[in-house]
Amino acid sequence: MIMRKRFIAGATCPSCQAKDTLALWRENNVDVVECVKCGHQMREADKQAREQVRENEQVIGIFHPD
């Protein structure tokens, strides 16, 4: 399976401050943004997963039975 990455026009990396270097893709229903210059990554789960996480808790993962 080929993973298509899209660049976010005009976005600035919060780590290295480089502009137009952030790539976005979806991995296991989680949006992943990575700076192609410094490698900084940010992840955000979809709304359904976020609603299942209680405030101020750290989550390793949310597993769904198949």
C-alpha cells in the first residue's frame, strides 16, 4: 500500500521554524504531520478516539476488536 503524503502550504514547523516543510498523512485513523527538514512529528487521533480518552490521561493506544 502506497502512503500519499501532502504538504501543508504556508505552514511553519513549531520545532525548527522552517516554512513549507510540513507533510501530512493518515496512519491508522490518526493524522500525522512531520517536518521533512528536522523530523519533528505531531499526531492527532480522530474525534471518536479523542472522545474516549479522559482529560489529563496519557494513552499508549486505543485498540478495536476485529
